[in-house]
Amino acid sequence: GTQEILIDSTAGSEMIRLTDKAGQVVVMNAAAGRERIQATDKSGSVILMDGVMGNIIVRSSNKVLINT
């Protein structure tokens, strides 16, 4: 895959997206009302930190292990 760093400072669409060779992506969205940080790995698992609602959402393609 292609590695990419995208920085968008367009008013209302402010965000940074990092994509690595494996297709893993980290998105930091700073647009008003849509603030969030999302990390997606190559298996499709996602960690989402919702800056608007204050929730942390984990979607795993396998197990989620905490404090192991």
C-alpha cells in the first residue's frame, strides 16, 4: 500500500490522516462538532475516541484483552 500523511486545514473540515504501508489508519478530526480520534488496524479493528460525546468505542476483529 501507499503511505500517506494528509493534513486538511479547510475551515469546517480540519483533520489529519496518517496511513501506513499496511493500510492502517489514524484519523484526528478537529472539525467543530465532529472532534474524534480513530485508529484502524490492518485487520479492521477500530478504537474510536469520540471527543463530542466522551465515549471510547472498541470494535475488534477478534478478542479484546484488558489488563492481561
